[in-house]
Amino acid sequence: MLGVRLDTELEERLAAVARTQGRSKSDIAREAVRRYVELHDEAFRREARRQSTRASRRDTAVDYAFWERAESEDAAWR
């Protein structure tokens, strides 16, 4: 269950669309939220795949060398 507060103008517009389509305001709001979530969830997944692909193409030897240097520098401070 979800309650949403709308400003007066938006609620009136939603009610007009609902009347025109013969649907409830809740039905239209549910569809809008579903579309929003699908759009943004898919965008998040695309970005995660893009970053994963990019990271997998990196030269890991460079990363290992960096962390080995950092570890030796850290040991020198101890």
C-alpha cells in the first residue's frame, strides 16, 4: 500500500485523464510508477553492465603493481 500526496492541479489533471479513459486514478498512478521503475531499473542495470565490461578490460597487472607499491609504502610508515 502506498499513499501519495499530489498538488491540486496535478490531481485534477489525473482525475480528468482517468474520466476520459474510464479508469481509476489508482490504476493510472500504478501504471506510471511501474513504467518509471522499469525505466530507471533498466538504466541502472545497463550502467552496471557497462562498468563491469569496462573494468574487465583493464590491465590487471597495472592494478596489482599499484597495490604492491601502496602496500610497501604503507609498510615503510610502520
